[in-house]
Amino acid sequence: MAGNPRNGRPYRRRVERLRAQRLPCWIWGHNIGYELDARHPLSFTLDHLVPLSRGGGLLGLTNTRPAHRRCNCSRGNRTPAP
């Protein structure tokens, strides 16, 4: 039985690379609290431009972006307007 790919080494590396860049939230445009607890609404999460549930890639450089937890959750599995 395969494990959760989000727990794999490549996924963790991608998360750490984005964390190190300290980019703003791609949805809202404001700074992310990279030092905040992961449960905080303004903490960092890895967001997928094309959601995994809609066929997006797990680790693609063009499909992953930094986002606030709140922004990522409120966006759900919608895709951006073309």
C-alpha cells in the first residue's frame, strides 16, 4: 500500500524551497507569517494552482505556489479564471 505522496521527500523539499524564498501569498498578495504555527490562518501552506482533485501535479514548479492557510482553504478546489 502506497503512502501519502505529500509526506514524501520530494514534497517536503518543494515546501522547504518555497518557505526559504519567503514569497507573499499568491492569492492575496500580502506577506505570509512563515514563523507562525501551521494552524494559524496567516501561516504558510503550499497551494496548487490546478488542484490535485482536478488533475494538477503534486510538485510541479508551475503548479505550486505559497499561500496563507486561510486563502488556500477559502479557494478550495476552484481553478483561477483564465
